[in-house]
Amino acid sequence: MDYLSLIKEPIEKELGEFNALFNASMTHTDGMLSQALAHIRQKAGKRMRPMLILLAARNYGAVTAATQNSAVGLELLHTASLVHDDVVDESAERRGQASLNATYNNKVAVLVGDYLLSTALLHVSLTGNQAIVQYLAELGRTLASGEILQLSNIRNQDISEEVYYQVIRQKTAALFEACCAIGALSAGASGAGIEAAKDFGRNLGMAFQIRDDIFDYFPSADIGKPTGNDMAEGKLTLPAIHALNTTGDEAMAAIARRVKEGTVTPGEIAALVEFTKENGGIEYARRRMEELRGLCLGFIGANVADGGIARALTAYVDFVIDREK
């Protein structure tokens, strides 16, 4: 099924307006900065988060200039966080092309990330809505604290499902929550409507990250990373956490500790990946995604009256959970 076409159908015009505004914000006349921004634009992604903002606004009213500036601001903030993440992680690749830090260097990447962040603040200020400005500022803090929590958790010897959820709430779910909240805010939704939209976005973002984490247990050239890449970076995700905590296998727990210490070998990673598959880790993560799908569909049934928006949001949920890359 072509989920993306269903998602875009009720917001085709608004999405075109967003793309024009976003591309203008990512254009500069100076040589190196112009080239760096063009490099980022080449791999723009599917615009999943801006589309969610536009759909949320349409659900609670209409897409306004405040909606569009909010969407550009949030997408720029997200893009800046990815540029900085690649520096922190020393990543050489992003979305199938050389990362900005690999193409130029860390200094240029950090400064371009700062430029994007400042441009995000400029666009969100143009909304004239203090609540939206505050929400985006809080989102920036949350994303940064999530990254720090993840880094500190790498050295934590406890293998905790609750800590895993804390990290993905701050690193990923917060973005989806902000999309829904800001979209609703820009359309003048009630306090109760905004809270319901936030819950929907949070559940959607949790499902998105769990799906991403499942990918790491299966080799795929399309995804652009090898099996066990998260473990190679010191990260234990939900499937492995569940398998380790339900079996109590001490040999595998020892490997998991070496994952966190950064001393694990490729062979040990392969063994832990296989152990996770054999002991229900993938099935458990998929069940958790289905629970989150149910919560998201419950929101749509109770809060979305327009048939076209309901179909688009349902397709959005299905795409997040059923995607293959």
C-alpha cells in the first residue's frame, strides 16, 4: 500500500508551501555555507514530521502562517540535531550519503548546526505565539538531555527497560509529540485537544523508535547500517533488553556488559543478536508496537472527525509500524 500518498492527500497544497519555505530557509549566498546547506538539502527525507504538524493543524482547524513557520522551525531544529549527532557519534554517513562532518570537518558541521538552530528560532519567532516558541525551546532542551542520558546509560551496567523508554521518549517521541502539539496550537485547539494530540504524538514516536531498533537485528543495505550497529556503539535496545531480562542467561549478560563497556567483539555482537531472536526479543518489541498502534488508532477514532485526515493519520501510523526501512 502507498502509505505516503494517503498521508499527503489532504495536505498536498500545504506541503508544497512548506517545502518552498523550508528550502528558502536552507539557502545562503556565502560559498562554504551555501555548499554545506545544499549538501544537507540533497537528502531531505520524507518530511514525516512536517506532514504530522500539517495534519494536526488541519484536524483542529486550518494550516496558518504560524503552522508553516512552526513546521520549518521544528524541521530545522531536528536537522541541526542530526548534524550535531553525527559529530558526537563520529558518523561518516547520513541517509546514504557522506555526513556533513565527513565531507567538511567537525568545526564546519558544528557551526552549520548552530546556523540551522538559529534559523529555527527565527522562524518560530515569526509565529507570534509565545506558547509555540516555548514548546520549541523546550524540545531543544529535551533532545539534548536525551542524548546525554543515552551517553550516560552506555556506562550504566543495569539493563533496564524503563531507562530504554526514558531515552526514546526524550530522543524520538518528544519530536513527534511536539509536532502534534505545535500543529494543534497553531490551529487554536483547546487545552484538552492539545493534550490528546501530545499523547498521540508520544505513542507514535515510541513506535517509530522501536521499529528503528528492530531493523538493527537484520542486515539490510537499504537501511545503511550493518546488523548489530547499535551494540557496536554501546547501545542495548528493547529486543535484547527483553531477552536478557527474561532468560537470565549469564553468558549473554556478560556480553551485554561488554557492549556497554565498548569492548565487545563482532563475533559476540552476532551471538547476542542471534540470542535475542531466539528468545523472543523481536516478537516482544513487535507486540509493544501493536499496543502503541492501538492507542494511536484510539485517538483517531475519538478525536478526528474529517474522513480524509483520519485516513491520512491512520496511514501515518501504519507506515511508521509497517515500514521496511
